[in-house]
Amino acid sequence: MNATINLEKKHFPVLLNELVSIISPLYSGTFIDCTFGQGEYSKKILENKLNKVIAIDRDKDTYLYARKLEKKYRKRFNFHNIKFSEINNIKFKKEDLKAIIFDLGYSINQIKDLRKGLSFHSKGNLNMKMGINDFSAHEVISSMNEENLIKIFKYFGEEKHSKQIARNIVSIRKKKIINTEDLTKIIDSVKRFKNSKINNSTKVFQALRIFVNKEISELINGLINAFYLLPRGGIIVVITFHSLEDKIVKFFFKNYSEIKNTSRYLPNNIKNIKYFKLQEKKPITPNFDELKTNPPSRSAKLRFAVKTSNGCNFNELKEKFRYLIDIENLKFDRWKNFFLLFQLYF
């Protein structure tokens, strides 16, 4: 993953200058790039000879780019093919850590990779696995019951036509295996009179991608583990691309940068604790020049905060978004529809 969503040929890292302006005062230490992608952020940070970068990406294909940096910066760059929720398992000198960076977009190569099937312009089988997954979008569309498909489309895609789309999927999959083109046709048939600036399939495909990759729990656990890893004075930076993930990041920073109403019997040093200091209350968004060069960057929002205290348990964060994690954990019988189709064809 990488905050590069331009569908033209050129590769554009989103909000790169803004990111550098935030973290450059901390140069001379270790920085963790949690979503390496094509490595544009890592390369920029490594331009300063005093910096080290630990890069993470669950997509094994990104190692093609990481390998080049490993050769060029042998002593200053390390790559780990893991999910960023596992950031706490990396071994290094924690006291040298300056900032942890998350960008939650997808690179042009990932979007155009037909094997991944992230785009509704893809052909063939549904997939959407970014790496280290338990199942694909094909298995979800083929086997998830109607009620749960509705929940996935409604809460992860904010799709208003969730019920009809799910009903049509369940009906059509009894007759054939639904591939990417079939799914877009199903969605178009439901939303044929809809007038919108975005493609009809955008929200459903977003919902499936979130569910397949467990992006909600990944983000929440990644943020929590980043906090535990980071020394006081370090910075967490997050770039989001849709309202659901931005809602989580906004709550994470805002809620834990405020003094809580606690029992008057607690010691003052506990009552008045804040875990973050917000430098900017509103998100940073692309400027006019960047929007002109890379129009899809219009959805990007950058939020960041400085860690000021240790010891938070993040129970409020977990409880507030538990309903989304519960949807991510919905179960389905992967083989049920397979046997139905087997009987149909054979």
C-alpha cells in the first residue's frame, strides 16, 4: 500500500512535501514506513544520510522496489513483508525511533495488477488479496449469506443500495460463478438511474477490499502498536483516503489528546494525562498544484500527532469501533456454493 492512487502512467506519492515538513525536524534517527508500496516516502527520508528506515508491506510484490533500496542503503534500510499490525514484532533500537508513517492508499501498480483484482476495471476472477490473507473476494461473493453481504456493503462501503445488490448477487450465483465483470454488471443494474461523479461499483469494491484485508482491525491494531513502540516526542503520521478510515484516525488522535473527566479521588498526575499533542486540529489536504498534477489525490487527508505520555489502554477506541470489527469477523461456509455449482455444471 502507498498513497499513490493516480491512474495515469506516472507515479505520484501524495502529500510528500507536507510529510517531509512534519518529520524533518526529527531527522537523525529511525523512521518506520508502514506501507512501503513503491517506496517513495522511504527514498525521500533516506536522502538524509543520518536517517534509517524500516519499511513494512504485506504485499510481497513490493519487495521488487525494496530490494533496490537494500542494495543502495545496506546499513540504513530494512524491509519486512508483514502486516503493519505486527509492527511490535520488529527488533531494533526503540530509543532511536522518531516517527511512524502510515498511508492507506494503493499504488498504481497494485490497482492495475489484474491478479489482485482491486479495480472494477479488472477482468476475470475476483481477488482483492493484498497479501497474508485468509480468503479472497471471490469466496465472499460466492458464499457469504445475503444478510452479511448487506452489512459489509452498508458499513464498509456506505452503499445505500446494499440490500438490492446483495439480493441480486445471491440470486445470480446460483446459476454461475460471479467474476469481476459480472459483479460490476449486477451493481450497474441496481444503480442504472443513479447520477454520481464516482463509478457505480466504487463503494461495493471498497467494502469487499476492506473485508478481505481486514483493514479496520489492521488500522486500529497498527495505530495502537505504533503508540506502544514510539518513544515520547515521536510522531505518528497517517494519510487516509476514505471517510471510514479517517473517522478512526481522527478519533484516535483527538480523543487521546484531550484531558479526560476522571474520578476526583485519583492523583492529579493521572487525572490530567494526555497521550498526544495535536499540532493541527484539521487534516492537511493536497494543495492546488498537487490536485492539478494528480486529481485522485483529492480524497487524501493527512493527520499527525506527537506522543506525550505512555500507558494508554485504548479501550474507548476499541469499543467505539467494535461493531466494525465484528463485521470483519463474520463467518461464511466457503464450500457451500462450490458444491451447488459443481452439481449445476457436472
